[in-house]
Amino acid sequence: MTLTEQLYWGGAGLIALWLVVFGLALAATRNGAVTPGPATQEFGTDPEPPGVVSLLGNNWRGVEHAAAATLLDLAARGLVELRQPGDDPARSTVHLTEAGRAAPGLTPYEQRVLVRVAARAANGGAPIGAIAFRDDERAASWNTALRREIIAEARLRGLSRYRFAPLLSSALLVCAFVPGALFTVAAIMGHHGVRGAIFVGVAPGAALAFLLGKALGERATPKGLERAGHWAGLRAWLTAHEDFAQLPPASVTVWDRYLAYGTALGVTSLTGRLLGFDSGDRRRVWSSYGGTWRPVRIRYPRLRPGFGGSTGRLLQFAAAVGVVAGALCAFAILRQPDWAVAVDAHDGGSLRRPGLVLSAGWVGSALLGLVVAGKFSRWTLFVAFLAMMPGNFASGNHGWFRDAAAHEGPLFGELAAIVAFGALATYFLALACLERREPYTITGEVLRLESRKGKEVARFLALDEGNTDVTSAWALPAASQDIATGAQVRLRVSRGTRTIRSVELVRAAMPEGDRVKAPKQDAP
């Protein structure tokens, strides 16, 4: 065995050894089983806040509904107020009280939730649906920070700890890249080039580091398991109340902190769903632009032809569909029944394949249009090849393909396609002409920004102009500057393609409470 082979086998052996050690570490750090205590309505002498209870109730895997539970706990303590003006719980509102404006002695994650609520309810209150973020990245960042702060609180109380000790995780991370070093030396000795050496050196370590990263997390302490069992008993007591799961958020005035703990433990399905601190509903956004809060429904014109297209692109599309219509028309008029292709049969004879001719004309017309539109690729060629396969057509001297080929003049389907493509070409030409007109100017507040597939594809921008409860998204070119949700902007737009030509910032986005200032420390 050569030295190069020995290095490869040595690296493979180290990977196997690493996986064995990693598996043993996983088995040794498994979370203990929670033994549910008896059903009880008592919180205990020093109860953990609902945010920490959400971690314990989810077996240290996550903090689902922790933000909603914390908001309800703040309401039970009189820092915020939840009101339900009608019969619909979704129309409930949240208000900041005088006590909530001072809010001394809050934990970092409680302060984070209160700041978020205060930012949305600054002008006399806000609907609970307005608490949700309008941006996916901001929502993810906010919730990640919230989870980190809740875990820190749980560790401070002795309820949670790292699954892997820092020394063990560091050693596993370093050792994950040792096999790659052996592979790199072997690749260099085998004259596989620098790129090959780098790939075989980095890829195994990256894969093992990914496994290690997925396993890192929290696990319970003995005290944590004991407290989790107590809260499991409270969950059993709350579950016994049949109506508890459907309690609205405003019922916190009656149920006090029980509603907060029930939300943290996953018992109150309605309240946990309504009090969302995520990215919210992308098709229904609460807006206060214009003076009053109202839900604005957003339409995304994904299938609208010419959406976001420039004049040149519209003319190119018009030419493409016009070519398809012209090619289909010429093929349908010139086609003759004797164009059928003879194909050898299994018994030595031949069969006429009229379907092959029809498919060649239709597929060829479509490919010609894709070439003109600039959308031709190897995948379209592959699909065209599948469409032209002889097995797709009826064989023998019968079948609808033969009847269609013998038809005098264009088929009904061909006529329909020619008319449709002709109308579409006219539509694109009309849009191109409208693009030459002076753009309209509109002003409003940015509700949402939605990306689409492709780096050079226009993004969706939903704007609230303040005069309607329904709006259709505009096309913001990919090269345009980023606009924060919540900013007030003045847009110059083309209504035909719903394309934004220019953006002028009127007022920057107001703070949404996604950042929490660190509390000031008293001087020693």
C-alpha cells in the first residue's frame, strides 16, 4: 500500500472514530425524562416566568409562544392592557399603561417584548395583529435574540446548561478537520491539483462541523427536570378546563397569570395564534398610515404578463409571441397529409407517424419563440426532446393524430393558439406604448417587501396609500436601493406594468422595537 493510500485510509478511519465519539457524546448528554407531577393550580414559592417555562415545556428544544406568554404576563402584572371591543378576538387591541412606561426590574427578554409593544402602541394603542413584523429577517433576528435571552435566564436559575461542555465541543470541532488535512496531503502527493486538494480537505470537515452545529443546544439540569415536572402538573390542571384552550387574549383580566402560563405550555391555542411575534401574514398587514389602524389586504400579481418589464423587454416579448403565432399559422396552412413520417416497424414493415409531424411543428414554433424571448436553455431543449419522442404518439393507422393530420386547414386548437398568441403580442405592444407616457406619482407607507426567484428579477413592494383596504404590489427593480418596511416614500410608477421607476424617501421607518438598549449600570 502506497503512502497516498495510507493517508486516505487514515483519514477515513479518523472520520469513523470521530463519528463514534460524537455518537457517544450524544448518548451521554441526552435530556432526562420529565416526570409529570400531580395536577395542580399552584405556581410555587418562586415561580419561573412564563418565558422560561416555555423552554421547559418544550423539552429544552425551543421557546415557542414565549413572546406571547410574556406579553400576557406583562398584562397580568398591569404593564400593558389588552382590550376586546367586540366579539372577534382578532380585533383585540394592546395598550401601554402608565406602569408600563416606567417598567422597572424587567428581565432582558421581558424588556424586549415591552419595547416591541410600546413601539406599535405608541399612539393610543394598536391591534394585536400589528405586533407582527413586516420583514422576515427582522422577525428572525428578534426571535433569535429573545431565545438567547430566555436561555440565559434559565441558566441563571440553574434550570438549563450547555448540552456539550465548551471544551468537548471545541475539541470535536478541531478534530473534525484533522481527516481533511490528511486528505489534502494525499491529494497533493497524488497530483490532483490545488482545487482538488482544497475540496477533499474542507468538505469532510465542513460536513462534520455541520453535524456538530445541529447537535449543539440546551439540556436540563436536575433542578430543571424537577421544575418541568411541576409545570407539567399545571398543564394537566389547565387542560382539564375544556374552554381554556379557546380563551381570547383579553381574558387575562379574569385568568391573570394562568393565561400566560397556559400559552407558554401550549394549552391556549387561540391566544398563542393571535399574539404572533413572527413575520405575520404576508397577504394581510395592519397599517396606521392615514391616522387609524386597519388591515390592508395585499395582492401579488405573480401571473400578470409584463409585470415589472421595461420597454425593451416588452418589445422582445411581443416579438417572441408574435413569432410563435406566425409560425403556428404558417405551419397550419402549409401542412399536408402526406407529410407523415415513415417509421420502421418490428415486423419489417413501416408505419406512418402523423403525430410526429404535428409535434414537430408545434414544438418548433414554441422553441422559436423562446429563442426570440431569450429564454432558451438546455432544459427547454430537453423538454422538447421528450415531447418529440415517438412513443408519445398513437401508432398504426388510427388515432386522433392521424385524423388531425388529415384535416383540411388549421385545427381548432391551432386557431385558438394563434388568436391567443396574437392577442398577447398586441397586449405587450400596448404596454410598451404606455411605458412611454409620463410616470404617475404616488405616496404611501411601505407595508412589505417580498423577494422573487432570480437575482435580476424585480421584487414585490406593497404600498399603503391610505385610501383603500386592498392594494396590489408594485415591481421594484432588483438594482434599486433597499427600502425599509414602515418608511414613507414617494414613487414614480408605470401603472401598466406596475413598475417603480424611482423612489424618494419622505420619512424614514420608525423604530419597531426590534432592538433593546442595554440597561445602564450604576457607577461603583
